[in-house]
Amino acid sequence: MINMRIKKILSTLEENGYDAYIVGGYVRDYVLGNETFDVDISTSAKPKEIKEIFDLTSGSVDNYGSISFKDSLYNYDITTFRRDIKYVGRKPVAYDFIESKEEDVLRRDFTINGLYMDSTGKIIDLVGGIEDINRKIIRVIGNMNEKMVEDPLRMLRAIRFASKLDFELEESLYRYIKQNKQLISSLSYERRKSELDLIFSSNNYEVGLTLLKELGILDVLEINYDKVKFCSNKAGIWAQIEYNKNYPFPKSERKIIECVNRILKYGTIDNITLYECGLYPCIIAGEVLGISKSNISDMYKNLPIYSCKDLKFSGIDVMNVLKLKPSKKVKDIIKDIEINVLSNEIKNEYEEIKQYVIKNWR
């Protein structure tokens, strides 16, 4: 049954004399029994009329003819029926408004995303989407070459849907991607990463990774991998993959990936890795290594120190005891103390550390 919040939006458009339907991923997921909170609505109302009907003077975004807004549960994107003429990225920068869903559906990518639902909850299938969902097939709507040349990201989207839904690519689509994979090289690293993130975030990530390899796309994407173990956090997947440095990671995410990669190469988690990398990257790496989150958390709680500031023996103490001036040697000694305290070779107590320093560094 259609959610009453969504039904009200459709009914409001209809009461004002316009056709309106839910379309795309929400309907697909509804058929599959999957919950989603992104609602795409297609209507005969123009963007200006949509804003007036819903009094969207604030809190909405007009994005190439689509009006986006949110409530406490759903993200809505209401788009006028249209025919896309020119794309930049995935954004249609040239388009004509049209009058019917029968024309509107032709601009959509795959049949499973071409289902419409009206305000009564009735599903309208103009492209065989229900049959393809039942067959677990990803199939392109319309001319495949035109769709893929128009936006090569659709090749990666096809792989992403196959991975997420555990579907197969239709044979002709599989062949097309394999033969025309170089089209993907025109995509920015940012757009490539956005799709790879979604593939890596899927529980069926192996389906996506297998398809990327089978279709020969790895070289085009400038990534490579051997064996990748499951991790519910995409950073754990990226840490197991070689990728071009031009892939745009936020500084914090890149740091996590580098830490996880380092831990995976080390092969285990101990006090030193927890101290140097932090709890979060260790939990991600632990999932790959098969070390439970609770064990890692317990280890972290029991660390003798969490930073060099926790040491009972400072750099000034080192200089005073050994009669040294500020230098790299002082930093090396503090690092040595940290490692020995973390390894439980010495206790974090002033006198014990002092005797250790005199014995080993004088």
C-alpha cells in the first residue's frame, strides 16, 4: 500500500489538474519488498507550478527542472515529464517538457527503473520492468548505444544494480559494455568513485567486483585487486584495492583507508596498531581480518596510554636525565618508551621508565 505522505503529494498534484506518478527506484524497491526513503515523482506540472502548489518558497532545490525537498521521512524529487536532449555528467542540461509518461519513460536507463505508480498504488509497466524484475535481469530501455554514449556512467550503474539486487546483466548489455568499456574513461574520477562506493557498500559486492573484472573494466577505471574480503564499510574494500591517486577521497577518508591498509598488511591488531591508528580503523580492519569488534573494543579500553601526553615520563624528563638538548634522539627515545609501555614491557610509571632510559639510552 502506498504511504499516505506520498499519496498526499500525488493527490495534490492531481487535484490541481496534473498527472503524477512515483517512478524509478522507489517503485522497483516496492516490488522487491525493499524499504527506501528516496521518492522520485514524475508529473505533467511544470517546475514553477510545482513550487506554487506546494508553496516551496524555501527548503527546495530547483535542479535542472527537478524540484527537490524533504520531510522527516522521505527525500522527494519531483520532475516534469520531459525528453532529455543533452547531458553533462548525469545532468540533462538541455531538455523539452512533454505531456505524457509514455514519452517520459523513454529517457530512463533500465526497465527495472521504468515502473510508474499512481496515487492508488497501481503499478504501470510500460517497458516490461516487472518481467525483468522477476527474471532478475538488468535491461536497457530503448537504444543501448545512444543511452551509453549519452552517459557512460550507466555502464557502472548497470553493474551496481546487478551487485545490489543480485541480478544479471542482459546478454546484449553485457556484450556492449565489454566491447565499449573505453567510454568509461571519459568519466571523471569523482563520478567513477561515487558508483564504486555504492558497489563496494553492497552485501553482494563480490558480484560487482566479479563483473568489473570479467568485463575488463579494471584498467579503464585504473583500479586493481586480487582477493577482496567482505567489509561492511567501503573504506575496508578500498583498502584492499590499488587505485589511481586521482580518485578524490576526503582527507579523513583517505587517512582511514591508509590506516586500514597498513593494519591489513601487518596482519593483526595489537596495542600498537590501536594506539597508532585509532579504534575506528582497527574495527574496520578487524572485520576483514576476522577479529570481533568486542575484542578490539576491549583491547582499546585497556590500553595503558592513548597518546604520548599520557606517559609519566616526558621529553623534558629525557633531556634532564640524559643531559640532552632538544633533538631527534629525544623523539626516538619517547617513541621507544611508547612502544615498550604499549607492549607491557615496562609500566607507565616515572621511576621504572627512568631506569629503562638510563639502562638503554645512556
